[in-house]
Amino acid sequence: MSGEDASWSGEVRVSAPGKVILHGEHSVVYGKRAVALGLDLRTHLTVSAAADSVSLCLPDVDISKTWSLEELRALWKQMGGAQAPDAAPLADAQAALLRSQLPTGAGLGSSAAYAVCLSGALLTSQGRLDPGEGRANLEKVCRWAFRSEQIIHGTPSGIDNSICTYGGAVNFKGGASTPVEVPPLQVLLVNTKVPRSTKALISGVRERRERHPSAIDPILDSLDALAERGIQALHDLASATRDQDRAAAHETIAELIEINQGLLCALGVSHPSLDRLVALAQANGLRAKLTGAGGGGFGIVVEGLAGKEDVAKCCLDLETHGYQVWRTRLGAPGFTIHHAQ
Amino acid sequence: MSGEDASWSGEVRVSAPGKVILHGEHSVVYGKRAVALGLDLRTHLTVSAAADSVSLCLPDVDISKTWSLEELRALWKQMGGAQAPDAAPLADAQAALLRSQLPTGAGLGSSAAYAVCLSGALLTSQGRLDPGEGRANLEKVCRWAFRSEQIIHGTPSGIDNSICTYGGAVNFKGGASTPVEVPPLQVLLVNTKVPRSTKALISGVRERRERHPSAIDPILDSLDALAERGIQALHDLASATRDQDRAAAHETIAELIEINQGLLCALGVSHPSLDRLVALAQANGLRAKLTGAGGGGFGIVVEGLAGKEDVAKCCLDLETHGYQVWRTRLGAPGFTIHHAQ
């Protein structure tokens, strides 16, 4: 549909990581610092040229849609798409196939990873990313992904599309996110399989704070400090050259995880399934916390310098108790173009 | 041995409650507020006249000692006892028999209850308490008990002998304790049977605070606020006249217990046995926290307005998991003279 160019007839393959909150869930709502990291459960998108339609296939969530170019042209005009500033032209006839390792609706950034892949792939296929302009290209991808997130979520914080675009880690405070260099951090991502309502959990914290401001406000301050120390510990780990410094950084990370989980319990957002997860990890010498809204949902266990056997034993214990476990890493690379033709 | 009077030939029976910390363990070390309550597991002491010796029989801890009056007279002189201000004369030949429902060495004030009983019974048998001078008498008992605690513990905080003398509740901050009027509070006192070192736990918190002051200091502030709100909630419960106000106060007490336990986890003083205790209580709709130093030791479950069946079920669950459970109440009356002749 880009009038000026010859039709594109190639294939683009891209991927983006998911997102995990290491510190700052809930307190971020009150303007405190949060630290999010790229999660190495990636979303892959392949966009290839097609005859006269645009199709979208998301087998992991059982969605398969096809629109004729004619339909889309009408919609495009109706929406005034061509007049929008920085508007990418609507893509040529093409088929998009998305596969994701990420569970959806889990607070792990699945929609942002999707949005990043889609905007990145379309910008690539339309030749809108300049070779050699790494950072500028990522900014463009991130900006478009944010628009997609706005359509899906209304008023997204911007944290998810940032981390899914840039990967690594993002230090988020007061609406501004700063990238943080991090080493890969080996974790177990654990699904409690207990559904939760993020909205209800956020309300619960707000009400508890309204009832006991003098007790809850210092907890939010402590969570802010924990996020700051968490970034410092990641930085220490990244720059450690000696084994003992690496070990010290891992110990600090584990300690901060333990403190954070206690504070989340104090806010009332843990859940028996999460408490059991933490206890099982602890029984294997590992530290764990909920990640995201809590009340069920997901937790992470940091491996630190634990031996393979201990980690394997912890996985087995968790699975035996009905949890779903992924052995993966945080600090994963961001948006990546694997193939563009 | 009181030269001036005829020898006493009667019997005195007294009792004193134990002590439970409701809020403020660990943070009290940093000058924050603590709330301790009288525990209705009482220590009973009977002192009766004897021929020519002083004997002490503590069957619960397998202690039985007898000293001749002659020996004691020599010791008394050697220690300069007669010159001490406010010195009670050494008692006549008598036998003291102590029975206690309190576990010892558990942070439940067993030594203070013993000291209060002993000083109260001796002051009574020696006619040193003035009839009709309730408060002044208790102050005298408390002061003598504190001396006994100094001999046993070196530098006691004064909180234990205060609560075991006055009963009810004591608001303790910066070395000063203020009595607080409280209604009886039904609880389960639970022994994890896991031994702990109070000293090591206190050191652990100090080291964690040294490592992460910006994260730990606000937690101590929150604990201070919790203790203050806890006193308010007890006061609200005491003054509630309507069922709904009583229910609201119980809900607040339970919520503060939950927050407090989360913060103690964040300080690193919980233990798997305590976490399991809390989880078992929670599964029965009840809230629990560790009491005292943590790391094992004892926990309390507040019954609130739970039905008899739920409480019985919780007891059973705890006992099935190997815990020792007492159904008792907090806010117990203080030092009591049951019989004096």
C-alpha cells in the first residue's frame, strides 16, 4: 500500500523479550522506583509478503485473522492514518506469524513483546529503520509499540514496551525510565496457576494505606530503597571481576529479594500459593519473591551461585507441588532482527 | 531474721502472668515502641513458714534447694544487705514452692514472673505491703522484681517485670513503660519447638541494617507505627459497645498482626516453622505472627471473632504438624495475692 515503492516481497524475522519486575511492584503506583528486566522467554514474529491480504496468525492464543487489502485501505482512510505525524504507511499485503514462549495475561509483558515485534517488523519491512542507527531505530520501535499498548491497555506506564524494546534492565521512576546495564541473571520463573485481579490487588494496597498511612508509607519508602539497592547490586555483579565479589553481589541480590517479599506480604498482596513457593525455594537454599501484582500469578526464584543439583531439586519440588516452572534468565537482550530480506 | 518482729508462721499464695510481645520485637532495640501484654499462663508461688531453713522448690524446672538460716545470715552480712536502701529484711525460715504454666527460656517472661512472685510473696509475708495501697504496693513489687531480673539477666529492659507485675498491656518506648487498659484478647500461643538464639537474631538484624540502612530504617519506623496503631486498636476494642465496632477492632488487630509478620520476615527473623504456623492459621482464616526474637520459638494466633470450630480446627492442624498449642488470653491480670495469713 506504500504508493511510492515497488511492493515488498521478502521476509522479516524479529524477536523481543518478555518483562519481569524485580523490585517495585505496587510501590511504583505511588511514584516509587521500580526495576524491570528483560525476560528470556521471547516472542518471535515472522512477516512475509502475501498476495492481496494481511493476515495475522497467533497460534499460541488461537487467533487467526485475514483482512483484504481493500478493507484495510478503507479503514486506513477512515482513521485518517495517512495524516498522522510519523505515520508508517500501512504495510503491503503480508502474513504475520507470531509464536511466543510467554504466558499471556500474566504481567510478563506479552502484549508489549507483541507490539514491539509487530512495529519492529513492519518498520523493517517498510525500510523505515536506518542501517547503523541502532539506538534511533530502537526508539522508533519503542514509540510505535507504545501506541499499540495504548490501544490495548488505555494508559500503559511505558515500562513494558521499553523493556521489551531495549532488553537488559530499566530503572523506572516517576514516569521516566533509564536503561541499566545488567549481566544475565539466572532465575526460575514460576507460575502458581492461581488467577488474580491486578485491579483488586492495587485497590487492596490503597485501602490498607488509607487505613494505616503511618505504617504503610515507610514500607513504600523501603521498597523504593530496595529498588535502588537492587540496581546497585546488579551493577556490582556486572562489574565484578573476582569470584568473591560476584558471590557477594549474588548474596545481596538474594537478600534484597527476601526483604522485598516480606514487604509485599506486609502490603497484603502475597497468597498461600506464593508463600509456599517461597518456602519451597528457601528449603533448597534459594530466595524467591512474587513478581507483578501478586495474589497468585507468578514468582521468581533467583539461582545465584546455587549448584545445578540444588536448582534441579528446587524445580522438581515446585513441579511436584503443581507449579509450572521455566528455567530462564533475566537481563535478556531487547528487540532483535534475525532476518530481513 | 527480722529482728524486731515475732517470727512469721503463716502462708502466702501469689501469682503473676507471663508476657507476650504483640508488636515491637526487634525494633524496640532501636528505640521504637513495643507493646507487651500479660499472658494468662500464670506462675504460682506459695511461701510457708519453716523451722530453721529457707527452701526453694521449682518442680517444673527440677530445682530444689535448701539453705540453713545460718548460712544465709553470713551471706547477708557479706553482701551488706542490711545497708541497702529500701532493703527488705531477709525472710524468716520458710519454704517457697513455685509452679508455672509458662515454658521457660522462651521469651515469655518466665524469669520475671518468678521474680515478681518471689518479691511479692516475701514483701507480703514480711508485712511490707500496705493494705489499700494497690498501686504503691505494685510499684514496690515491680522494683524488687527488677533487681532480681538484673541478677538473672544483667541489663534487663524492665519490660518483663513491668508486665508481670501490672498485667494488662504495657506501651514501652525509650525505656519508659506506660500501662494500657486492654480487654482480654483470646489467642493461641504456639510453640514451634525450634530452639533459637536471641543474640544471633538481634545481631542478624543489626547487620542487615548496616548493609541496607535505607531499606531497613523505614521498616523500623513502620514497626513503631504498627505498635502505636496496635495500642489504638486495643483501646478501640476495650471501648467498643456495638458489635460492629468490636468486629472492626478485631479486624484491625488481625491486619496489624499480618503487616507485622511481613516486616519481621523482611528483617530476616522468621523461620520455616513460623512461616508454616502463619500459613496454617491463615488457611483457617486466622492471622498469626512470631512473638519474641523469632527464628523459631513462639508464635501467636489471634482468634478475633472466629467461630469455636475454626479455632478448634486451627489448633488441631497445628498440633498435627507437631506444634504445641495453648489456648489462652492476653491482657491477663498482673501480680495477685490469693492468700495471705
